[in-house]
Amino acid sequence: EADAIDPDTHLGWSVVVTGYARLVTDPRELALYESLLRPWLNRTMEHTVRIRPDLVTGIALVGDDG
């Protein structure tokens, strides 16, 4: 799940991906993901997981005029 919600307006979006998750173990793939991804916490990524999506759903949180 990934979300972005403005704390002041309470507007934003939410997306959920459902599927099989697998650890990425190929060194070249790991290097690619480590160069592209930035963890929320300021620390080294210990694991990288790939999800092959079977279902993607999402909602937009919009105002009355949206």
C-alpha cells in the first residue's frame, strides 16, 4: 500500500497492490533497485522485495468540488 494524504486538507490518494511477493536475490537487480529506491528511514536496505501484481486498486481523496 502507498498513500499520500495532505494533513491540512485531508486530500490525496491511496493505492493497494495485491500479488505474490518474492525476495530479489540477483546482484544486478539489487544494484538497480538500490540506485532507484530511497527508503523512508535513513538506513541501508536490508531486503528488496518484488511484487508481481495480480490486482491494483486505488482511490483519490478529493474535495466536494473534485
